[in-house]
Amino acid sequence: MTVLRYASRPAPAKTRNSAPVSAGRAMPSWLCDRRSLSALLALCSACAHATEGGGNSYPVGVETNYNGVMLSDGAHWFAYYAHYSATHSRHAAGVDNPQLARFRIDSDVVAPRLSYVWPGLTLFGARVETRVVQAIASVDLDAAVARRGLPPLDRGGYRLGLADMAFTPIILGWNWSNYHHTIGIDTHLKTGSYDVGERVNTGRNYAQAALFYAFTWFPAPGFDINAKFRYAVNGKNKATNYQSGDEATIEFSGGYRINPGLAIGVNGYVYRQTSDDWQNGVAVNNGNRGRVNALGPYISYNLTPRMALIAKVQSEFGARNRPQGTRVWLQARIPF
């Protein structure tokens, strides 16, 4: 979600006219712990995507594992750490942006999350959950704009500050034998640190709303398949009069549970910007539509029945109009 201001923009191109769980039963501890690790959503990571300045509100890649299974009733606390590093900034043709003489970004994010499943409350036969997340991001950008016959123009910067708060007011969850699924609404509030004069910001200065659907399927003992489909609409940044385009993401994983405490597998995501960026009524950079894919391994381990850890690596490829790098996640359920 970090806003990056590291390069001047090209001229605009066009103008605008198996763990069955019933609603009343608790989940097995191994499933509850592992599902809780993957449910960290709406954390304003400093991992760059498309849209204004190369940033994004939603940290695509966080919701890869057991995203269709709702937690047991009551409050659940989580903590996570994310690191993103990239030395390539791809343009629309998928090669390094020739406008940049150099480019490197490193970001680190820490965040707590509170999830509350309302005891005894059902809607349309589903249990109901609410989530809130507040992240702190550190972003280090080293970038310079290439200038013919002149030294590169430095456009780097550093910022440590609050990210935009993520609030998911309602998630509905159904559990059908070996198939579990949820549907909900994500929001990102305009609460993060932002200064229009800064080259790097940890807030976006606009809100986002998204509808999502997620499922978890246990096709055979020990195996699981998970996916989350999300479509987001962005508000306008009134400080820059910039309207970022809509975004679609698919986050996924497939894993094998070696024993009740240990699981391994692969995870990843697909990100596509589905509509153009606009500024002052003009499409930016032929729409500036970003895209990227990522894939990598994960491992999760239950330390105790109420504490579990998961580590994930996601290596990006096929980027367009955005950086391409590697993301590492460390996520934990805290036994409060």
C-alpha cells in the first residue's frame, strides 16, 4: 500500500469521457491454528503493486492458506511480519523501466490483527466474523531518474509510519463437510501516514472497498486446496486528483499435512488491474494497468494447541507496470 514517487510519468495517452465443522461445533485444534495463520488480511504492506505510484492498499499474498475456514467463536489475536525486496521495476512491456537509472526497494511491516467470531450469531445459515488490523511499515527506496547527458536525478526516500487501517465489518462462513467457504467485505480506511510532498508514504490517502469469496477444500486425508478471489474499487486521492484503477486478485495454496502439527505446500497469487488509472480526467501512461504473479513454498507448525507459526516465500514473475521482487511472510497465532 505504500505510495512511491520515484519517477516522472510519461505523457498521457487518452482522455476520459478434511475437518468437517458445523456451525455449532469447534474446529480441531490443528485446523483452527493453521487457518488462523492465513487469515491475516488487509494489512497495509509496503509491498509495491500497480495503481498510483506503484502502491496498493491490500497486501496480496497474505490470504493463501485455509482462507475458507472460519475460526471458532470468540476473540483471536494474531501477529505478522512481512518483508518485501525488489531491484526491478517493470514497465508495460515487462522489461526494466528505462526511465530509471537505478531502482531498489526494501520494506518491512509488522502488524497485530484482532478477529472476533460472534458467538451464537448466524445470518443466512452462516456464522459471522469481524476483523481489524493496524500495521506499521518501514520503507527504504533507492531510485533515480535517468537524464540524457546529465547525472541521474535522485528520487529515493525513507519512511516509517502507520499504514491505513484495515476493517472487515462482516464475513459470513459456511462449513459443508470437507468444503468450507466464506464471503465478506474488506475496507481500507484513510488513516495512514501521508504527505503529498514526500517521495515515500505508508498511507494511500484514499479508501478502498472490496468484495471477496474464499474456499478451503479437503479432497483427501491430509491434503487441502485453498483460494481467495477478491475484487477491489479504489477511491480518489484528492491531494493529487489521482484515481487508481480497480484490482482483482486470486490468492491460493495447496498443501499436505504430514502430522497434526506440521504442514508443507506451495502458495502464490495472481494480481491484475482491471481498469485504468486517471488523473485530472486523463488516463495515465496508457492506463498504467499493473499485473504480476507469484509462487513459492510454505511451512506451518503448531507449537502448542493455541500457538502456531507459518513461514511463506512468494517469488514474483511476469510483472507489468510495477516492481518485481520477493516477499517473505512470518505469521503467528498468539495464545491470549
